Amino acid sequence: MTSARPRGRLIAVVGPSGVGKDSLLTLARRELDGELHFVRRTITRPVAADAEDHLAASDADFAACEAAGGFCFSWRAHGLSYGLPIALDDHLAAGRPAVVNGSRKVLPQMAERFPGLAIVSVTADPQVIAARLLARGREDADAVAARLARSAPVPAVAPVRVIDNSGALEAAAAEFIGALRAFAHSDGLSSD
């Protein structure tokens, strides 16, 4: 009689816009290629050079994929739709860990859907975030201030590791990669 393989752990990376999640994920992907699976989300926004690598979809195409069962998890935030591919279920069922750029808003639902979920919360000093957002040129100072005021805490639904990305990217990246490895190699169904 063989025992069932333990389910792989999903690691959700969360943090407000401008905190540097995409930069950290890019560096981690380079370092951990082959060791961890980085989930490519489908999002109803065009692909841009300065944003996350994702599959772009129109609202109609996203809705059709969702209705056909093409996503194992989907949500809406900030006027956009986000979906995780159905293939993620097989990956986790095979006992392999995965990393996804998540959303604080849906962490309770993710924790229900993905047993053993772990969270890496990326933070930064609000002044640093504001400067980064203003440098992007997508929002004016009032919009940036409003965005910072909306910042919500991470719900306590799974183990959390906090990474401060206020300073040098390389230092935060080393800590971030260490957190991903630690979560990935721990029992996905334990409470850590």
C-alpha cells in the first residue's frame, strides 16, 4: 500500500502596487527556475514591458475561458479580471510547489481553495511606494495618495512572511528567495 503524495504548496505573493513585487518575482524566477513553478496569470489588461508577464485577455475571452473551466481560481479587482490556469491543480496535486502573484483581497478564498497556502507579503515605506508609483507616470499625486490610503492589511488566513523592499532590491530579493524556498520545502499542509 502506497501513501498519497502530499499536495504541493501554493505561495501567494502580495503587496500594494509600487512595492516591487514584479521585480522580486523576476529575480526569483531567474534564481529558482526549475526548483519552483511560477504561475502565469491571465489578466484582462494588455501586456506592458514594465509590468508582470501575463497572458492578456479581453473581457469576453476571459469570461469564456472561465465558463469553460479554464481557471482553477479567478477574481476581480480594480476593474480587471484575474485567472489562474486549471493546470495549476495538477501541478499541486503532483506534490510540487508553485508561486503566484496574488491579491490580499482574495486571500481568504485562496486559503479555502488551496490547502496549505503560504503568503509572502512584500512591503515598503509609503514614501518609497509613492515615489515609485509617481515615476511610472500612470497616476497623478492625488491618485497615488488615494491608493496608499486604501492599503489593507494581510488577513491572517495562512502563514505569512513579510519582506521589506524599501531599500536595495538585491537585499530584499535574497530574503524573498529564501522565504519562497522555506515555504516550498516545508509540508504544504502544516501550519508552519
